[in-house]
Amino acid sequence: MKRVLIACFLIVSVFSYAQQTDYVDFMKINSDIILNTDSLKIWGNSTVEFKILKSVDSIFMDAKKMNFHFELHNHDSIYYEYDGEKLWFLSRFEAGEKHKLSFKYKVKPKKALYFVNKNGEPQIWTQGQGKYTSNWLPSIDDVNDKIEFDLSVTFDKDYEIVSNGKLINKQTNDSTATWYYNMQEPMSSYLVALAIGKYNKKTETSKSGVPLEYYYYPEDSLKVEPTYRYSKQMFDFLEEEIGFAYPWQNYKQVPVHDFLYAGMENTSCTIFSDAFMVDDIGFNDKSYVNVNAHELAHQWFGNLVTATSGEHHWLQEGFATYYALLAERDIFGDNHYYFKLYESAVDLGRQDLAGDGTSLLNAKSSSLTFYQRGAWVLHALRSLVGDDVFKKAVKAYLEKHQFKNVETSDFINEVERFYGKSLNTFVDVWIKQKDFPVDAAFGLLQNESTFINEYLMVDCQAKTSKCKEYIRYYVSDEAKVKVISQMPELVTNDTFKHGFKVRQAISQYVRQIPKALKDNYETLLDDKSYVTIENALYNLWTSFPEERAKYLSKTRNVEGFNDKNVRLLWIALNLNTPFYQADNKQSLFEELVSYTDERYNADLRINAFNYLNLMNACNDTCKSNLEKAKSHHNWRMVKFAKDMSEKLEKK
């Protein structure tokens, strides 16, 4: 259709994001998408259905830096104007009208959809929250307009394509395949998901019959069980605990390379960092359990009911943090639950002391406030009103506002309704006031947990005589760790007989190893912990130079996490052990340099760059890869590369 501008349409109604939802309801977006990894471009064909709520002369969709071609169905009187950020539809729209518009577009997204290189193969994934889906798919940035998105995606047939909703069809051609996904319910645009890569899949079914899909790289088959451990248990627990059935057709979890965050709760399709793909040993140090539970809880709190604005963001993050803690409590027990609450209370108190505390209703609050203070609000509220009232209120809140947007008062009103009393004082203290009520929080912990009372009792900063007894006998492992962190000189050979956490604390705080502890310290190299092995290897290597060959020989086949933490340390120590000739030093150096290449994950690259910098060995290849890192999609990688480049220039 021709781009027509008529004088009467130049008077465009100007309304804020929130105001547009008063005039129009975008109900459905069907998009056929083709992606090309050579040009890094997307070609899309979208059909948009919307209903006019109030008479208006213009409406818009968000669409960043796109090219358009239009086809209009049944409405020749609708014209369009595109300003590079918004696609405006101009007409004499009357209340009650329903419209369907189709258009084709082309875009090379700058953010929100990322073409990445994973070990020499392409991978594509999205991150809408904070980046805006409208960078790759014409949509609505305003979270208050919920839309049913149905995507069909065409790509190389050798790759898996994962998106929101249910896969209803797949058509395979000579070189490509088209995957058709259907959503049955609406969601905010930032929750649209797309992940394309080389994946296998494991499936389970929840107690309520919901399909659970766990994606993984073909080479990570041994990491599937430890990574997704407790997934079904947590799903079943949260459905029962929340009291509202899981609201989507299925639940998928997909690891991706160099993700921007730990995880993202896209509707029915969580995308998470593949750094959480761990083996049995890695699970002990860096499990996916908390992130898994957190993103799952968002399927109710954030996706089913969505905060109207940043002022009420805690309704998403605080709820997800709290329910993730409850799921962990079901797995790991009460002591774990209360210790996590204790740690967050300490962090929140420190934030206030630093002058950085804010009201929970401040849209510019820190993540610590939104997540941890939000979780504390729910714990304190439940303690005040009781389990029965709390659970009834949560269920009623979800039932009343499902597939809609909410404010803090919407939740508090439901609690007050079942509680039968005003919560004004509670809201003022726990939600509105700037400072976190740390004394009240500690009071709750002490009233509810003997474990926390014991932990608080144990304090060796004053180095009292009791500390020797604490580390030897009856207190919890967490309390023993506290003692070791304050008085590492108290560690004896008997201390090594305690559990995983205590032994890890020894590796962390006992750095100069007394000869009397040498034999027991060496056993730390056999622990099922990559953190402990890394610490112990370095501390043994520095404390006993004459034994370096033995320690290197024992740990030569240990890789560690996805960032190869143990392997990189091992290479660096080997290169600095001249008499150890079991390996070709040049080959090891070249291996270390190779890890700075862009085909590896950002954490591994940063580790490799750091070791080379410490060794004053960043050669031309290293510097070239450092320069490339400055254009990485992850801001942490970019900042690191720029900072290291400046340091190298000053040498």
C-alpha cells in the first residue's frame, strides 16, 4: 500500500505508554520469521489483531529501526507512518471496532535478539526484559498491554527452535525447517522468547499433567540430571503451595551461550545461562536449583500477573525470590531457608548503612531491594497473618488478576480481606519506609529458628576461648565456617573430619598451610567441589614448592566449571613450574591463549585474559581477541576488555 499522509491525520494523538491501553487492546500477533546468520537479519511477516476501546485517530506499535511493507485487510482507510521507533496507524478509529493488519518487515537487531558464536556454530536467543522485544519483533513495549503471540520460525533444519507455547507443527524442507508455536493466553511483549541451537531434550510430566521439557547440548548428556535436579519436585511443590494451577500449556527450559543474566522467565520458556549446566561435582558449588525455582515462580508472579510499572516491581521479583526459597526449603530443609533469609537481612542492613537503601516502592531501587526485601515482606506478612490467610489471599489475588496487571494495593487488599484487619502499619514499615526493618527481621528469625539463634551466638571476632570448642563440637557447619573465617588458626587435623562446607572454608581461609596440616589438606584435592579443588591446589602449590609436581600431576585432568576455573589455574601454575616437564609448555601457553577467542563463553575468556595479564604474556593473538571483545553483546565483557586494554597500554 502507498504511504499516504493526509492533513487531517497529521494531528496525531499523543499519549504515554500507559494511556494507549485505554484506547486500544492489541489482542493477537501472528508472526512468520526467517533468520539469517550471515547477514544477522530477520525477515518477518506479521498479522496484528486489535480492538478499539475508545474513539481515537491514531495508535502505534513499537518497532525499532525496521523497514516495512504493508498489506491492509478490509480497511483501506487506515494509513501508516513510521518514525524509526514507532509504527503509527492513522484513521478515524471508532470504539468497538476490530481490525486486522498485515505487514512485512526487515530488521538487523542491535539488541534483544542475539546471534552468537558457540564453539564455531551459530546460536540465537532473545532477552526482552530491559531490552525491548520491539528491536526484533513489532510489538508493544508497554507491559500493560497483554497479547497472544503465535510465532512460526524458519531456520536451518539441523537446529532446534524453541519458543513460547505449544509446538503444533513442524515442516521440513530441503535445507530449512519451519516450527509453528501457539500460545493460548496473552502476555506482555517482553516475555516473547526465541532460542535456536543444537539441542537434545529430556521430558517429564508434572503431577498435574503439564509437560516439562529440559533442553541441553548434545555434549552435555552427563550434566542433564544434576542441572535439572529437583525440577519436577519444585514444579509440583509450587503448584500446590501457590494453590493456583500452572497457567500455561507447558514449561520449557533452555540453556544458551553467553546469556546476559542468570535466567529469564519468558512465558512457558525460561532461557538461562549455560554456565549453570553442571556435572555432579559442579552441582555442589553452583547448582541451577535457585535460578530454576525463581524463574518458575515468575510464571505466576510476573507472567500471569504483571506489575503495572517499576514502582511495583517487587510484586514480580520479591514473589519469585520468596517462592524460590520455599521450594528450596522443601528440598534442603528449614535451616537452609532461614540461613538464606539471615544472609539477605545482613545484606539489606549493610545497604542501609551505606546510604543506598530505598523504599520498596521506589522504581529505582536496587535488585537487592526488589528481590530480597520483597521476599522478606512476604515472609514477615505470612508470619503476621498466618499460613491460612496468606495462602487464601495469594490464590484470590491470582484468580482476580490473572492475565492482567497489578499494583501493590491489589495484593494487600486481598490479604486484608481475609485477615479482617488493616495492614497500614505493616505496609508503612516493611514496604514504604526507606530503611529495611532489620531489627524486626532479626527478631522474626530468632523467634522462629533455633538454628539462627545458635549461629548468632557463635562469634569469634573477639577471639574468646569458646571458639576452640565451637569448631570442635556441637555447632552447625555454618557456624563452624563462621569461626574458620574469623580464626583460621584454630583449624586442626580434626577439623577436616567435618562436612563439605567446613572443608571448603578451610580451603578458602587457611592459605598458608602449616606442615602439621599438610596431609589432611592434600585430601581437599579429592573433594567433590571445584571451588575447594581450585583453592587447595593454589594454596598447596604456594605453601610446598617441593611438592608442586605431585599436585599438578594429581589435578591435570580436572576442568572445573564452564569457565574452566581449575584447568586455567592448572595451566598457569604449570607454566610457572620450570622443573615440571610432563607437558609441552608452548602447547599449554597456546591453549591458554586460545581460551580468549570469541567462540568461548565470556567468563572463560575473562579468566584467560586475567591469567595472561598476570603473567605479562598477552601476545598479539590475545590483544586481537581483546579488541574484538570490546564489541561483545555482554556489557561485562565490554567493560573488562576496555579496562584491560587501558592497563596494557600503560605497561
